[in-house]
Amino acid sequence: MPEPMPTRTSPWRALVRPRMLVALLVALAVAAGCLRLGLWQWSRATERAAAASRAATAELTSAGPVGLGTLVPPQAPVPGDDVGRAVWVTGEYDAEDQRLVAGRALDGEIGYLVLTPLRVLDDGTGGASWADLSGTPLLPVVRGWVSSPADAPGLAAPEGPVQVTGWLQAAESTSDEPVPANPDGPPLTHDIATAALVNDWGGPIWDGYLVLTASDPAQATPSSGGPQPLPRPVIEGGTGLNVQSLFYALEWGVFALFALAIYVRLARDEVRAERTALAAGAAGGAPPPRRGDDPGIAGLPA
């Protein structure tokens, strides 16, 4: 009787054996569980940061306005902890040096911020904050938003002494973008940068600006052509991600990759063992395992 021809087979059949399928399901289940725990830790990291930011915002909002000079004197950087604080000052607007800050959005519409210098007469310190300076300081005040750069009677600032209240903000950096001319209205600028404004307005000057929330006497209302009030500026940065939860999230991601790597290693060893057995059978040595046989995972007892 002639010997039967050997059946052609593939070493990859080892991956569809029951124990390798079980190993694959276990690896996928472990990886999925680790990823789920990692996502949970990530959400905890971001939720804590958001909660801390909300708490800081609520604290700043609930605190009443304080004299600007009690927080920061003129020509000194605005401390990060004081950005967003409600402050008040008394002074007189210098309407001739008013500017419009181009490219600013309100409710999805691009327009202009009305930026007016205020010659400060009282900042809550009785003048002590600028006693060693060359004169009374200026404070840039953002009085609101307009959609058109054209001059209008409503853009006029209140005359005489005025007390203003608003949110303290740090000065912006200077932009190299060219400023277009505005023959029908106030000069334009792209930034609220005191480093540039001091060249036009003179000094001393606060290294920050005020986003107006209230004025006494009041300025023109939007219905009469005045600038529209701005919402409270968003406090960016907060306290950042919770570092501990962030590291836990990364660790769970590593565990998920490790579970998949173990299965890949087992599958590679199993295919190598199957390929060796097939090569030995083709060379006349031990016959290759028949379909249905299970030699076991390489390196592990069958």
C-alpha cells in the first residue's frame, strides 16, 4: 500500500486552537479592564482640575472689589493669583488717546474692544502706591465691545471724575502684525500691551488692564450706541491636572499594553513551535501533529 501524502497545513493554525483562543480572550478582557480604569483615572484628574478652577472662580467672584493699588502698584507685574480679581479705581478718562482693539469676538461676532486710558486719582492707597513715581499713573480700561470701528457719539467716555469697577487682567504680549488705518474712528491696535501703550500714552502705567463691569457715572448704554458689556474673562490654567490620578491613568495604559504583549509573545512561541514540528515532519522525522492535536503553548506544560 502506498503511503498517504502528507496534508499541507500552516503553522498559523496554532492560533485557533482552544487554549490560544482562550488566551486571546483573556488578554483582551484584561486590556479592556485596564483601559477602562485608565479612563476613569483620567476623568478624575480632569474633574479635580475643573473643580479647583470652579472653586477659585467662585472665590474671586464672591469677594467684593478692592482698591487696585492694594493688590499691585503701577509698573509692577500683575500676580497670577490676582488675575480675575474685582477691583475699583477712581480717575478721569483721557478720551483723546482711546484705542480700538481689533479682532475680538463677542457671541461669535468679530468686532473691537474699546480701550480707554484712565488717569488714576485713587486706587485705594491714597496715592501711596505711586508716591515714588514721576506722576499719577494710567490704567488701561476695556469699556466694552463694538461691532464697527467707526466713531460714534456712544463711544465717548464719561467726563470728569469717574469710579470704575472691573476684572483685573494681566497685560498681553506685543504683536508684530501691522495695524490698519482707521480714518473714521479711533486708532486700532491688536493687543492690550502696556509695553507698547506706554510709548503712546506715557507713564507711569499699570502692567495690566481692567475689564469694566460698572461705572459711576455710567457710560452710554448699547441701545444708545455705547459699547456692549463683556462677560467675565475666563481664568485659564486653573490648578492643572491632578498629577496622582494622571500617573494612575498612564499606569493602567501600560498594564493594558503589557497584557497584549504577553499574548503576542505566547502566540509567537506557539507559531514557532508549530513551524518546527511541520519542518521535522516534512524532513522525515517525527510526523507533524494532526489537525485537532494540541501540543500546548510553547514553554508551558501541555
